[in-house]
Amino acid sequence: MQNMIVDFIDQFGYLGVFLLITLENVFPPIPSEIVLTFSGFMTLHSAMSLTGVIVVATAGSVAGAIILYAVGRLLSVERLQRLIDGKVGRLLHFKRSDLTKTERWFTKRGKSTLFFCRFIPIVRSLISIPAGTTKMPFLQFLFLTAAGTAIWNVVLVTLGQHAGKAWTQVAGYIDTFAHITLIILIILVVVGAAVFVKKRFGAKAK
């Protein structure tokens, strides 16, 4: 995949960066660390500038986030409530109160959560969905998304530029960080699911 990304950016320049980052937000397996660090490196050997790369990368991040925000709006709280009231909810022992608590928590802490999650691989993309589901004001969503992703992009593009030909090493370090983050998230999800099942199904058994 790395060679395909490098060739795409080499051929299409700014447009390539924009499209890849947009896709990366919708399809997280596309590694943004490669796109951004290589783009930083290319500012030394092409007509692309550091500022230009950061601007188009941020625009791509926001565009991808808007798509997932729209998906979240389609998965409205009302629709999720109907799902919970149906067979799926009864099978998994979900209650409306679970959804209400989650919605209340995100409404209260959504701003800081959305901003800081932009620095966490994979989560930085998926966090747009609950923002849409809980109907976070769109302009607020845009501002926090642009601010968070701009910082992420500035760091990686600048590192890629300063690293020069060693940009692949920087991308490798970020990739390692992404994998560690993914493992931690999986562990947290498994533990959370185990606690939920124990509380719900254990309590019913008693």
C-alpha cells in the first residue's frame, strides 16, 4: 500500500493528498502517517509547499469527517432507540437507559472528546459518528474537527519534511503508535463487553 500511496501523491500532488486523507477518514486502514510524512518529504523535491500540504490535508480530513458525521445523523438516537426496543435490543439486553446515559455523557463531554480524539489513530475517524448521532451543532463540529486535525497534520507533515529521506522511519514510529493504540482499544472493548455481559446476564441468572 505504501508504494501505491507514494506513486499517487507523486502523480497528483495536492489533489492526491486531499483524496487520500479524505478516504483515510472514511476508511481508517489507509495509513495517514504515510500520506502526511511522505507529503512533507515531497515539499523538498516538488512544487508543493509545507503550508499547501497542511491546508489540503486538513481540508481532506474535514471532508471525510463530514461524511461520517452525516452517517451519524442517519443513525439518530431515535432510530437507535427503536432498534433497542426491538429484537436486537432484547437479545443483547440493551436498555434505553444505556443509550440515554451514552448520549448524556457525549453531550456533556463531546467537545473535548472530539478534539482530543483527533490525535488518536482510528478513533480520530470514528469519533465523527457519535458526534452526528448526538446532533452536535454542525459549525461546532467543523471548528473542533478542523482545529484537531490541523494540529495532527502540522506535526506529521513537518516531521516528514525535517526527516527528509528518513520519512519512512517517522512513518514507522507513528504506525507502531497506531498499532499499540488499536491493541489498547481492543482490550478496553473486550473488558467493557465482559463487564456489561456479567452485569446484565449475571443479574438475570440470579
